[in-house]
Amino acid sequence: MTMQDLEAPATGTRRKRHELESLILEMGRQLIAEQGLGTGAEHLSFKAVFDQLEVRQSVKVTNASVIGRIWENQEDFQRAVLRSVASGDALDLSPTVDCVAAVLAEADLSSIEGRRRALMDACRKGSAVTTETMRSSTGWSTWLALWSLHAAEGSDKSDAEIATLLRSTAARTAEQVAELASSAFDALGFDFAPGLDLTVVTAAIGSFTHGAFLNADSYDAPARGLPMPTGPNGDVEDWTLMGIGIHSIVERCCVPVEDHAEG
């Protein structure tokens, strides 16, 4: 058997090295998502991962199949799992983009009041969709937990390679937020308050969103279904904590362009 042809004895299936590596890393990510990070991946042993592969997928893997062939040792494997988490996909904001696009399509651009209403609705409805996306994405939740862990450790103790991967994924998410915000501001005729720009507003939105999601369970308050009299004629509408925060940021950081409706 060569390094490229590793075997899973329980099924008799001969797997390529990269296939076995991918299979084990995916199970490692699943276990971290289910059990939490703690202070890292030190609780993630070969035995724990191999046992779950056999139970869940009827795939039997031995130490001999991976040690010295895929990873040098268990610590090397644990770091590989964390690198895999850190380099994961950015948060999928396409449902939020579709939601905001629908709000913009119905916006009343004939007055500043109408444009402010549309901007508020975009924040309220878009944040509700984003909240659900974040809650349903175990991969992104795990990524955010790892981001928080490395931020708490500080640059001296943080793994430089993992920190770089985290920043890269964060940058991809920030690009989506910036593009969405810029499109909404342009469509509704809003500019940035003096001294501010898109980078600052995007950073504020991202920072609040991450913090709100990480700390939502720490407070005795619901994150969704918050009734507020913000509708036409004071009608009650449902808000999320994220929506309240993002709308507050936008209200403070952006100003309406007076002649937008005429243009």
C-alpha cells in the first residue's frame, strides 16, 4: 500500500490519501461544532474522531493509516482541523441580499421620509434573515468561536497561520457586507456622515454583528421577535437585536442626499 492508497478496513474501501484526509478533517470539524472549542482542539483525539467515523459512517481508520502518512502526530492533526475551520467559507449572505433587494424594489424614493423608511426596513428585514442564516450555519458558528478564541489569546500567543486564515475569511465576509451596504445606500440616496466612509461603516456593522451573535445567549433577552412600534401609523413590527443595532449604526453614520429623488 502506498501513501496515496490508504484503506478503511471496516468497508474494505481503498481510499486515496486526500480522500481519507478530507474525511477525517470533516469529522473533526463536526465534533468541534458539536462539543465546542474550549481553549482549542486539544480534546479532539484521533480515537474520538475514528470512533465517530466508524459509528456514523461505518468507516474504520487506524493510527497506522494516518500517523506519519497524513499527519506527524495528534497535535499536527489538531492544528490541521483548526486550519480547516479557519479557512472555511465566508458567511453566505445571498439570502440577505435577496431580501434587501426586494425592499429596495418597493421603496418610495419620492421623499426623504420614504427613503428613511426603506432603509429602516432593509435593516430590519435583512437582519432577520441574516440572524437565521447565522444560527443555521454550524460551520460559520464554529469559525466565529475560533475567531473569538484567537482574539482573546492576543497576537503573542495566537497561531500566526490560523490567524491569517481567519482574517482572510473575515475579509471575504466583509466584502459582501460592504457591497450590500454600498448598493443600498446608492439606491436610496444616502451618503456617509462627515469623517466616515464605507470601510468604517462596514467595520462597525461587522463588529456589532459578531458581538451580538456571540453574546446573545449571555443576556436574559430574546434575540428575535422584539415588538417595536416602527410601522406606518405606529404599527408594531418584529425586530431582532441585530436589526436594532445595525439600524442604529446606519442612522448615525449615514445622511440622506437632498436631491436624490430628483436625480
